[in-house]
Amino acid sequence: MKDWLLLIFAIVLLIVTVYSFVSYYRQRRAIKLQFKRK
């Protein structure tokens, strides 16, 4: 039971890390596009 909980926690942490990294990367790209427009 404890191992399952640890595994689920690790998966959730990985998903959150990847999601935050992707959103940060997309935000950076959006800012670059805005600068190009001006």
C-alpha cells in the first residue's frame, strides 16, 4: 500500500513538473511573438 502511494505521488509530481515547464515555455514563446508584432 505504501509503495503504491509513493508511486502515485511520484507520477503526480512528474506530471505537475512537466505541465508547469510546458506552460512556462509556451508563455515565453507568446511573449516573443508579442515583441515581434510591435
